[in-house]
Amino acid sequence: MQLNAGEDSRYEENPGDCVGGADVLDLRRHRAWAELTYMERFVHGYAGRRGHLVYPFTMVGGDPSSTGTTTVTTYLIPFKLVFQASDQSQACGSAPVTFDPYKVLSNGQAVVDNVISSPIFTPVPFSQGSGDTLQYIDAFQRANFWGVVQGNTSYHLKLGPLPVTVLQTPPLVIPAANGSAKDETGTLGGCMGIVYDWGWFVGQILIAMSSLSQVQPNTLPIFLTDDVFLTSINGGFHLATGTSNPQTYIWATYNDGSCPGGFNGLCVAQDVADLSHEVAEWADDPFGRTSSPCPSYPLLEVGDPLLGQQHYYSYSGANNGFSYHLQDLVMLPFFEAQTGTS
Ligand SMILES: [Zn+2]
């Protein structure tokens, strides 16, 4: 299977440490900040021993050392999928089988509302010294750049405005050649929609996105599905389309499976875990092509090194009392680790 930038594959990666990294991260040595109009972002990098910029990276948001709040206009797009094939199992029943992000969960909330209430969008207390309530990505990015953010406390990266705008798109019918509803009780729990072809699915999302006039390159569209995975249990991706003025976008699935078997015996992708993974990687590598100094993780994808491990920031409390599973992420120094550290 061809792996593209920004794509995840749970079965093809061995989570672990960065091995054999090089160079020293020095945030004071920034040479090339850039503010571009289509999406506020900054360019920085790992500094080489002689002070020149190596492994430059582009991230969403302003310069953490000097700017205030960046709010990226975000659209949440519930994507209802109707599978024309089913394995006829007790879990799935006969075709067609519909996976609807407006399905009501056991806590009484629809999937889409549970996502809106999650720390992806709804700020929660993260202890960063000031009693702030922060969104997940804001807390992570502030921690990533804490060395300068503690001197520039007004820096934030937010998804907004809140409440997040929900855009509607027509349901997508999945022909039998492209996917099937399958009983995945042994791995993730219950009936899952499995889409076979990554490229076909990306094409369908691009078609849906093209009819949404609000979606522009300075905005972030998030396509949300319920219990639908790509073959190899890939539950999300972040991608960019176009060259001169790229449109970034995310697809992530919400997994409400009970996860009895999970992946290698661990439950690794509950509720918003996939979405948290993709939002973080989008923020730190929006175009999916930033090289990292770490040979074992050559792209600067901050979620991948902890994929498949039960590392979570679990949050329940404010909002609706639901226990959310947010994936842990590696901080930037991980990618320059000289030996196995994490
Ligand atoms: Zn990833």
C-alpha cells in the first residue's frame, strides 16, 4: 500500500522512539518567519550546529514568540455514508447500512454534538499556570513552544468561531465495489463501515467539498464520519489540495465501538482520538510534507509516534461529563532525540 504524506496506517507503523535524530532545536534562532494571507502560518525550523536553519517547518498560526491569538475559521461537516454492501452479520444486518454522525449515543447526545462538546472545540482546563481553559490544539501548541510562550502569554491557536459552524453535505452512497459494512467486534467493536480504496474516498470528499462555498483556503473543513474506517483501520487523515493556494482539510471518524479487542489488545481509537490526532498533525504539518530530523519518523507528524499505544489525555468533567479520549502527542524535541527517548 502506498503511503502518502499525512496519511496514517495503524498496521504499518511501529510506534516507538525517535532513533538517531540530529541537531538542536533552538527557537531563538528563527530566520524565516512568514505570514501568508491565505492561512496564517509561520515558518521556522530546527537549527543546525552552525546556526543555519535546517529542517524548516511551516505551522498553522502566528509566531509563538510575538503574536497573539490566531483563530482559524473551522467548519464541521457531518458526512453520512450509506453502504450498499453488508456482511449480513448480526451486528450489521442487511444492506443498505447507514452510518450517520447524527446518530444518538448512549449519553443522549448525537455524535456531532458530542464532538462539538469535546475539548477539540470546547475549551477545558489545562494546567498551564494561569487557570486557562484551552482547546486541545491550543494547549498542545502552547506547550510545544512554552520556551517562548511563557514570555508571550497572549499566543493562542484556536479553532472557531464558537460554537463551531456545522455545514451540511448530501449523504454519500458507497457502492459495493468500494466498501462494506462489516462486523468488527473482534477489533473495534460492533458494525463498522469499511471503505476499501483510500484514493476513491479522498476523491469523494473533494467532490463534496467543492460544493461548499464557505470552504476557502483560509478555513479548515473537517469531515466527520461515524464508525467508518479505511482498510487497515485508518480512521482519519489530513491532506492539502492545490499548489499555489492549498486547501487543507481533515477527515476523521468518531469511534463509539466498545473496543473489546482493539489493536494489539489496546483500545487506541475511541471517540475523538482520531480527530485529535489529525487536528494536531494538521496544525504542525498542514501540508503533510515537512521533513523531520528523526530518521524513524521522517515527517513532522506529531501523532504518529504514539499511534497504537494507549497514551491518552482522557478528559471528562466540564462540558457534558463524557470521558473523551484525546491522543497524546510528541513535542518537537522528540524529533531531534539523539537516542531512544520520548
Ligand atoms: Zn498521523
